[in-house]
Amino acid sequence: MLKVDRVEKSYKKGGLFSTERQNVLKNVSFECKDGECLGIIGESGSGKSTLGRLIVGIEKPDRGTVLFEGKSVEDRRVRLGNISAVFQDYKSSINPFFTVEEAIMEPLNIQNNEKKEHQSKIDLLLNQVGLSSSYKEKYPHELSGGEVQRVCIARAISTEPKCVLLDEAISSLDVSVQTQVLELLIELKKIYNMSYIFITHDIQAAAYICDRVLIFRDGQIEEMIKIEQLKDVQSEYARKLLQALITF
């Protein structure tokens, strides 16, 4: 379904006139299957979020391709309604001047203009993420962090996408709320039969929700393994990274 093929990405390093570049992604290749939750685990600065931006088409790779059902995600028409994202910084993810209803309505309006159908769908989406329809008229500043992220999730699934990128989507939330949001994501995945790309530095969260994980290090895939085989990772780096995981 989603195929990343020999992707490379670099950024200019140093001052305005510097010609030096830093390689952030180096020959990255993998596939995410239909209905799969694929985790991308790595330390801060390993290139995970850069990879995420390439997957959703925010940035373009220097080399290689990111394909969704055989077509490049650089084409907006390929992404529209099919790929969505939930990011770490939920506070800046929603226009502060939008009500919850307007925030969820935004991707629906872009996709089509059947606004009468949108009203009932927004009520359904809010219900599915554990919020009542009374939230429609509220603004982001009136909500808790967990509630705002639930709204972001409702917005992300509003077009019933085939793939959702979750980039550190729970890391800014209180620990007690994190588990609730993970449970919510698992339930929504069943309802809509979506695939997830779950980018995180949290091993335990990945073990909770993912089917497979890519261990990411310095812009490269160190190891790829099924969740049930996590304890059998081969590389020393992967073993160190997994030390935080208490149970397998």
C-alpha cells in the first residue's frame, strides 16, 4: 500500500553561504501493508519526523520515491482523503480561532461540498473519539491536551483515510491519558481498517499498538522486526534501545 523506496534527504548545514549538507535520511526502504500498524522507533534526531514529513508529502526526498498504491505522494491528488496525520504539537495543529466543528469540517470541505452530510458525520466522529456533540462549539483553548488530541484524531479520520501518520502523537500527553488515546487508536483502526505509521521514541507505546517496528538510527533502518519478536533483536543498538521495555 505505502512504499518507501531508497529515500534520501539532506539539509543545508551551517551559515547562509555554506555548501555543506547534513544527510538526515540515507537509503531508506520499507513497505507498510494494508491494515498494518508499522512503528518507527528511534532516538531524537534520528530522522524519524523527517521521514514522516516525506510520507505525508510536506517535503520531497532528494532521491528515491514515496508511493501510495503505486503513485507518488508528491501528487496532492494521491494524498487527498487517503493519507492524513496527527502530530505531537496538538496546540499548533488546530487553528485557535476555529471551533471544534470547524476544525473537523476543514478536511471534509476540501474533499467535497456536501455540507449537509458533514453535520451528522461530525457528531459521529466526536462520539467515536469519546467526546459529546456539545464540544462542537468549543475552541481549542477551552479543552485539555487529551481532548484537543482527540479532536485532531477525529479530524484525521474524517475523510476515512487508508493511512494515518502518527508522529509522536501521544508524547505530549499525561501518562494516564496516553493509554486512553492508544486504546482509542486501536479501536478506530478496527472500525475504519486503516494503516498506521506510528513514529515514536516510546518503546512501550509501540509494543502496545504496532504489528512491526523499524528501529531507526542516524537516518537509516537498523533493524525491522515483528512486535512479538522484539526480544530477539540482533543489533546492539536495538537491544540498548529496547532496555526500557519491561515486558514483551
